[in-house]
Amino acid sequence: MKNAIQIIKDRASWRTFKDMDIEPEKINALRSAIEGDKTGPFGAKVRMVLVDIEAVDAEKAMKLGTYGTIEGAKVFITAAAEKKDKSLADVGYIFEEVILLCSSLGLGTCWMGVTYDKAGFSAAMNLKENEDLIAVTPVGYAVEKRRLKDKAMRVFVKSDTRHHWNMMFFEDDFTKSLNKEAAGRFEQPLECVRIGPSASNQQPWRIIKADNAFHFYLEYTPKYKFQFGQTIDIGIAMKHFELACNELGINGKWQFARPAIECGEKKYYSTYVTE
């Protein structure tokens, strides 16, 4: 993806859309991007479907509700994954690239993990028995001015606030925070992780830099009722880091051998080994 770093910086969540059709060429670009099953880094197959409300039958369209959280959207993209361990992280990794593609086309989106009619969207995408519907996003031209309800929601989840580096990034183990100077050429990839979207903006990812390797951990938020969404978040973080590294010409690959690092209640997920 060209200009991934800037696209990641510019991306924002939008819940209110103009009464304006998406051009056919952009719809075709999205259909091409989501065509066929995609396999994530953890091995689960992810299937995505573009749902045009005006193209589905009236009975199905009436069931495609978002409980008032989304207004004006005519197009949605759904993401389902086969029922496997860590499939939610695979959805985060794969679906986020589609979200960023939408942003690059000038289209607004919003990750939705719970605030939609799951039965209605499952029917619209003909969900298979071996699949779970994991996420949905509206797609369209966002309004220039956010509605009051949208502003209130952003304030509630602190959408414009991010944790500081010393809470997210570490050097060698979890006892020493990683500063930007020590991060060197990886400052931008790590910053792209820091500003990424997450469930209720909890930002649960934690990364340890150990020489040329970056170990990704998930620190679940205690008593948070949507912890499953935080597993999606680790996939988003992985995608942001990888895209930023690619743009900067930093070659690397994902590995999954847990390092011998004391991590307490944090859960290890993956390691990006760079050249």
C-alpha cells in the first residue's frame, strides 16, 4: 500500500454519512480487494462481503440495523472468519487493510464489533456454519461536521487520546520503557501502532524491542466486557507495524515462537523479525 504511514495518520472513525453514492470505480476497487478468502498470519481464513443496502431485498435491508450508531450509510463491508484459535486477530490484520484502502479512496469507515444487528448482517453475507461474523464497517462519504451524538461517543471513548510511549513500548523486557531515540528507524512504525484504532480506545497492545525483533503482547483490560475485541486490536497493530516497515524499506517477517520474557498476565501473540 502506497503512502500507508500518512493514511494511517489521517484515518478516523466516522458514524454519519452524506446521502451520496460511491462511484462505481471505487466500489469495484473495494470488491476486488475483498474478493476471495484471505488467510491471516495465524492461519484462519477471513471472508469479506460488500453489502449494498439498496441492492438487497427489502426484508433483509430492514434487518441491517446499527442501533442508531450509524446514520446515512448505504454500503457496509462485513468480515467473517472460520472458527479457529486467534481468528479474531486474523480479522484485525486483514480487515484493517481494507479500512485503510477505504481511507485512501476518500471514504469514511468505522470499526464495529458489537453495535450492529448480527443476525441481519449474517444473513446478508450468507454466513457459513463454520464461520463467525466478527466485524462490520459502514463505508461512504463522511459529513464535514460530526453530529452531536457522534461527538459524545468520541468523548466517551476518548477517541482523540492515546497512551504515551512508555505505557506501550519496551526494550528487552517489560522493566524498561523504549524511548523514540532508542527506537531509531522504527519510530514511525511504532507510532503507527500507537495511533491505531482499538475497541473503546483501550489500546491494549504492548511491544518489546529486542535487537532486531519486536514481540507483540496483548494486555487485556480488567473487567472490560468486550475483551474479544481486544484480540482484534492486536491484529490491527500488527498490520500497522508491517505496512509502515514496508513503506520505509524495512524487510521483516512474522514468527510465533514465544520468547523467554516474563510477561505476567500479558499474552504473547507474535514477533516481527527484521533484517
